[in-house]
Amino acid sequence: MVSPPPASEVITGLVAWGRNDCKQCEVPDFTSKVVTMIAAGGLHSLALVQGGTVIAWGRNSEEQCEVPDFTGKTVTAIAAGSSHSLALMQDGTVAAWGNNDSQQCEVPDFAGKTVTAIAGRRDHSLVITVGGPVPAPVITDPKDNTGSSPSRGPRPNSPT
């Protein structure tokens, strides 16, 4: 997660480079907008602009660039997985959208806790919470204790 710049710093540009076959490096026009945070997914990119608006561009094969309507909420942080996107609201709630084949967009109930940070990777999402008891791990991947998966077989160096 990248922290927003201090209020005293003015962002003068947003630049992207590298592989661009899905237009993930073709930055939209941010004229008259102040970008406060950025995130890069597998083939898509996200920007959070002052006021809490999320802008997404690049590959949209899993609807990872179709930002939900956050009317009435203020987005304070963003993160991107390979083909999914996440947003943290000012009230501590989390939204996730895009590819959900490993349940990475099925946000658990964090009742009694406040989410303070979010992150995404290829097939999973992470949060940091404060307050309330330590939650039990949420494991939604169909792996058993040996680290094997019905579709992938045993992982290298797994216990069995």
C-alpha cells in the first residue's frame, strides 16, 4: 500500500510504463484532479483522486475496472490484485470487485474491528484490522491441510 503524499506536495503527473497490451499504461487525463494514491494490478491500474473517487483503466476482462457506485461513502485507500480491485472506505468497510474465482472478492464480516489497510495479490486479498478479538483465519480456497488443490495437485515441498 502506498501512502498519500503530504498535503503540501502537489502531484504534477502520473506516469506509467512497461507492458501495455491492455492499455494499463495509457493513463487517463487527470487534468484538474489531484491523485492521492495509485495501485497496479496484473493488467489494470487504479488511481484514487482527492475527494475519494476511484478511476480504473486497462484490461477489464473480469470487470476489475468497473468501479462500483460508492455514493455516500468516501474511499480512502485502493489496492489491486491480478484481476480484482479493492477499496477501503472512511468508515472502515471494504469493497472488492473483479475476478472472484478464489473468493478474493468475498469480503468477510469484520464486525467489531476497523480495517486500516488493504492489499491484493493474484488470488487473495488482505486487510489489517484493529479493535475487537483476533479473528480466526478465513480460508476459502478448496485446499486441504496437505497444501494440495483438486485442480492443481500437491504443491512442491508440501507435507505429503
